[in-house]
Amino acid sequence: MQWETPQALLPCRVRVLTLGFAYSGISFVCLLHRASLAT
């Protein structure tokens, strides 16, 4: 197995993308919850 290949960096990118999407999703849900509480 050659870890020098760019394919070895793929799981790291996927992990960063998933964390980013999860963080934005959670913040979006929090904003919606605050908006629904404010009304």
C-alpha cells in the first residue's frame, strides 16, 4: 500500500467535509429553533 498517493488524503477530505456539513446543519437548526422561539 502506497500512502504517498493522493487517494490516501481522500478520507481526510471526506472527514473534513462531513464535519463542515454537520456543523453548518446544526447551526442552521439552532437558528431555526431560535427563530421559532422568538415568534
